[in-house]
Amino acid sequence: MSEAYNDAPGAVDAEGRGSSLDADAVRAAYRRWAGVYDRVFGAVSAPARRAAVAAVNAAEGVEVLEVGVGTGLALPHYRPEKRITGIDLSTDMLERARARVAREGLGNVRQLLELDAEATGFEDHRFDIAVAMFVASVVPNPRRLAAELRRVVRPGGLILFVNHFAAESGPMALVERALAPASRALGWHPDFAIERLIPAEQRKAATAVPMWPFGLFRLVSLSNPDPASVRPG
């Protein structure tokens, strides 16, 4: 449930819906969470996080961008040959990630940077793989996030998202909608629909696998298409 994001208060997502989260709200939320994040969220997010890391480790290419690296929970589990660049908006979370890298001697973690996930500044096609865990429901403009990952990952490279996506109906949908007004305090959107991240025509090329516990999260994988073949979302 971490991380990184545009500085425009009251930003509007690609579908024209306003977001109650902005960079200041995200920073404030994760300043509160940073000290207890691993204990509170580490266990519940572990199965989905391990699945995402396993997908990264199995993929071709070595240059990996982890968006929303947070406290660095995933960093020790990447194969040594994978060269990891991690970004996050939260200084407090990054401090803990850097301490983890130093403590565990993670030489394959090349950079941990405080950057906006929607406008990273990396050159085009810089990475072979990008993975964004628990990030999509945090950013003000999810489709800008997706577009930025398409830009910085080479054509044919792998893009992965792990996130909670809203139920379409049933008791869980009611709970998510009830929690939605608390988005700023939580630091993420409980009622986040996958359509806000990936348009329907692009989802046809993606796979989405429910993750334990109880399908709370989904691992979404897609091969990065050639930019010329992608219509604006």
C-alpha cells in the first residue's frame, strides 16, 4: 500500500473523476504508517508480494524498476542478477528501505530515489521490467502511472501491478464504498476499480490472478506493447 505521486492537489484521473488523494496526503499517510508498516501490512501483503517478485525473477532482462518500493520488503527476494531501481514519494519509507539495503548487503539494489511515479524522468525504454505493488490505488492519476510505465519499459518488456481492485457487487463492494470517504486518512482508495488503471481494450492482453488472502489482491501482468500500437487511455 505504498507509494509515489503527483504534486497536483485535487488531480483528476484519466476518466475525469476527481481524486481525494494528492502528494501531501500520501506523504502524510505514509509518515504515519512508516514505523509500523512492516508489522501491520507485511504479513497480509506477503503472498502477493512474493508472487510479483517470482514473476520478476522469472522474466527476461535484468533492469528492474520497483515503483512504490516503500520500506523495501521485496528487495531481499530479487535474484542477485536483477539490477533494482526503487522509487517512492515517502522520505520516511525510503529511509527504512535504505537501512534494509545496508543491513542486508543488497548490492543489486542500484538506486532508491524519491520520485513521482507518474513522471519519473527516466529515459524511454530504460527498464526491462517494472513492478508496482500496492501503488495504483494511491496515485492521483492511475492511467498516467500506467502510461509512464509503458514509456520507461522497453517494448516486449514486462509490466506488473499488484493491487486491491474493487468488487463489482456483493458485501465487499458495500464495505469498500463505505470506506471510500476515508481515502485521505488511509492513504489509498478502498473502492479502486481496475478500469481506472487499465482501459478495457488493453485489459484484453493482460492476465489477472487473485492472490491470497481470499483474493484481496490481484497480480496483473502485461507485456509492454510497441508505443505506436497503444491508443491513449
